[in-house]
Amino acid sequence: MSRKALLVAALCVLAVLSSIVLTAQTPPWQARGGRIQNLYAWVEGINVDREDAAYNIKPAEPVDVEVGEEVKVSLWAGTGADDDDEIDASFSVAAGRDRIQITGSGDNWVTVRIKGGSGGVAQLGYEVDGDYNMPGGLRWGRITFEIE
């Protein structure tokens, strides 16, 4: 075999091995983990006896609350696997500042006190913090409270 043929064969082998290694590595900018299929708010009662429940974010499913109630709201993601994942997010009052108030927060949760406005609505805004493999439309949004 000539030198030229050996060189071409070596370059071909090097190209194949390089492509295998490069496709196996996840670049630091690319999201890790399973693909998130849906996002939901997990709502727990703090100062009243309330059944813990999950509420879809998109499509939106309003959270029924009463004046004087305080709830803990956390974000979770369904990936299609058996276990759901906590989602880190920042929260703010997006609408109805006179009706709800944030009283505490953590990496993926917030506590909300329902101040008033019986018969109205208020919204808690969220923005996902972190590098999750999710559609852009789930990265921010609002959780609606229907106040009874």
C-alpha cells in the first residue's frame, strides 16, 4: 500500500472516531436530562386544611382559593418517566397585588397569602431558572388563582 493510501485511510478512521466522540458529548450550553413534556403547579395548604393538588400550567387550570388562605406553590415537570422533577423558578405577583401577597420563597416554591377580593382573580408569574430541556413556551408564564 502506498503512503498516500495509508494517509487517506488513517484520516478516514480519525474522522469517524472524532464524530462518534463529539456526538456522545453534551455541550455545556445544551440542556441536560429528559425532555419536559408538561409543567404543573403543586399546591399545598399552609394555614387551612386543604387537599394537596396538581394544577396544569399550560393549558392553564386555575387554583381555587379563599380569602385568608395561605398556600405553598411549587413547580414540577413531567417527563414521561415515573418520577417528576422539581423546577427552579423565580416568582412574582403578576396581577392582583391587592389580592395576593408572596410571604416566602425557595428555589422551586413560593408561599402566597390570599388577602382579599372575593369573587376575583389574581396571577402569580413565574420564570424558570436553570438549563432544562423544555419548550420555550413553558419557561415563563402565570398561575391563576380564582378567589372565592
